[in-house]
Amino acid sequence: MIPHYDCVIIGAGMGGSAVARALAGTGLRVAIVERGGPLKQEPQNWDPDAVIRDRRYDPDDRWYDGEDNPFVPRVYYNYGGSSKFFGGSAFRLRERDFLSHTFPGGDTVEWPITYQDLAPFYDEAEMAMHVHGLAGSDPTEPPRGQYPYAPLEHEPAIADLAERLSRRGVTPFPLPIAVHQGDGGHCRKGSPCDGFPCKIRAKYDGENAFLRPALRDDPSITIFPYTTAHRLGFETTGRRVTRVETTGSGDAPEAIEADVVVLAAGTVNSAALLLRSTPPGASRGPANGSDQVGRNFMAHNNTVLTALSPFRLNPTWFQKTLAFNDFYHDGGNVQMRGKILPQNLRRSGSPVTRLFPRAISRRSFDFWVMSEDLPDPENRVLLRNDESIQLIRHLNNGATHKELVKRVGRLLREVSLPIIFDRPPSAAAIQHQVGTLRAGTNPDNSVVDGMG
């Protein structure tokens, strides 16, 4: 017999885990289908060679680019999903981010919801994720109350950098971050963090913040690990999803029925699952009368800037405590990233950084410079004949991003960091993936409404 639940959640990443936490204790019968399993706490979590060189946690998955070349995507199939590897930054969108904008490279699209609609849920998420920050320190931040936890302290070299930036007219502020550090926290400074799983669970990713509490507080929630949602099934009219068909090595049945199905499999895999599932009378797949499922893929334009002086060491253990948004509305966000390691630099495209990775790492101040890419219907997810995923992506809004990188570079030189290396955006970098299931008010050009 096919088991029946009140709700089935597809994916135990940040989104699916948050839904599970919200449903815990409601009395509803909930099942979670997760392609991976719990990520083992082991020494290799913090081993740069294991994570960076050997790609120990990369998926056993192959996608194809627009030229049909195979590549291994930077997605992770485990409890918590890709959030297990995030750096902990926990920004809210600004009120203006929900409106349409015009950039030199094109336009963005207005959301069907506002910041005020999301504000109460931001409050809940920040509490669950133990976010540290200082309200009022960022001049671009939206209306909000206090953060649940005090900001993390800058180590001396970062405090000195903040002072030098301030003297140049910049407004540095404490980076909002979801790491259990200070006030009895058990974060171990000096361990790799940004891009690494935390083996002592001090980083509040989707598993630690939401999934584990949900399973702890409601033992009736059933999770099926190592199980892939392969296709959706529909009632006879084809207008409502009622079944999830699964494959994999887990103990899940071949199909699960539910009154409500929550699709939280990630930007690419969620679109691929819909494209793979065709209800009666809908040749393009469900929710796809607009032909927008899979389109408008975005993942930010991201540049890593490594800035240093040959005469200044940076002995900082935990670097992700500072950000500034002075260029936010006409460029983007700038924040410290996890300390660059020699193992990072040995894989660099620059021969200088490959030759002197240890000397550069000891002196570097490392920044993540992030700006918007734009919705383009031709940047999209498709299925090949064998139902494998093809991701077509062409970078856009490059002029805006290049100008931001130039401005940040000039600023860093003004604060006595004259040597700068950069790793520019790559179409293969999809860590911040969004889009593909556009929300809107018009079903002719969107996939879901404001309620998702």
C-alpha cells in the first residue's frame, strides 16, 4: 500500500528543514524525502585538502552546461543541504530589493510580496539561527528590532581595518552571522568555516537550526534519507499534486501520497522535478502554462578579493565579522569571507598566488564582493533526453559588477592594502542559486503566486 501523509516535504535543506520545524508539534503527519543523509561529523570536515582538493563532499551527480559539457555542480545532498557549507552570513533583503530596478545591463522584476510581509518570519529565523548582529549599524538595513545575539567582536587586525575604512568615509558594521560564538557559544576559532561543514555544530545551518529541533520535538515526523523524489503524481484532473514517486537506496516506499506536497529541492532540482512530471493536459509540465519553469536562473555576480600589504600580517582566526554596504543600492554588498588558506591559493588561476600561497595567506584580508545578476529567460534549466539536468547560464550585468570591484579595489588601496588579487565571477559558480520558479501576480509570466 502507498502510505499517506498530511504533508510531504521534498528536500531537507534550509527551506525544507524550516518548513519541518514550523510543522513540528502541529499534530500533522509529516514526511521528509531527502536525497542525501546526515553529514558525518569527522576530522575531514575541517581538512582543507579533503574539502578543497579531494572534494570529499561533492555530489555523485553530473549536470551539463549550454555546450553539453558535463560538470559537477556545487550543490550538496545531505541534511541541511548546501547550507552545511555556507559561511553563516544572515542578511535580510532591503525594502527596495522587492521593487523593480533598472541596471545598465537590464531590469529586475518586482516581487508580489513586500519586506513587511516577510519581517515576522525574519525575526523567527534569526532567533532559530542564533544570528549575531547590531541593529542600526548598517545604514541600508530595513526596519527591524534588535538581533537576538550581540555582534561578534572584531579581532585586532579587523578592528584596525574597520577604523581605517571609517577614516575613508565608509560605514563598516558587524556582519550578521549565524555562528554560535561568544556568550557561552562553542565555536572554535581558527577552524575552517566558510565553505566547510562544522564538525562541532557551531554553525546554524538548515540542519542545526531547524531540522534537528524538528525531529527532536516531534518524533512523529518521518524522514527518508538517501531517497530521491523522481517524479510527481497528480489527481485525475491534473490540477493538484497528490503523490511523490521516489528512487534511491533508502527505506522509502516507491511512492508517497499526501494532501500537501512542499517542493524544496533547490532552485535547479525543483525546476527539474517539475519538468520531469507531466500531468494530464499539460505537455510542458505542472505550473508551466507560462513556459517559465526553469527560466530566469540567477546566482549573483561574486568576486573574491584578496588584498594585502607585504609589511602587514593578518593573524585573525575568525575573519567574518565585518561588512559594508556603502555601494549597496548602485552596486552591491561587500563582506569579509573566511580566511583564505594556502590550499585555496594553490588552486588559483594566478601563478603568483600558486607560487607563494603561505606568504600571501599570512598577510591577506579576504573579501566577498557581491552584486546582482539579472533575470534572463534564456538562463535556464532543461532536461536532456536521458532526463539529466542541463543548466544554461550566461553571465550578465557585468558592467555594474566590474565597477563595484574597481571601487572596492581603490578603497582597499587607500587603506594600505596595495596588492590585490581577484577571482572574477564564473558561470559555473552557482552557490547562490535563485530563480527558475518565478513568483508573480500574472500567471502568464510567473510560476507561483506570492504565497509560493
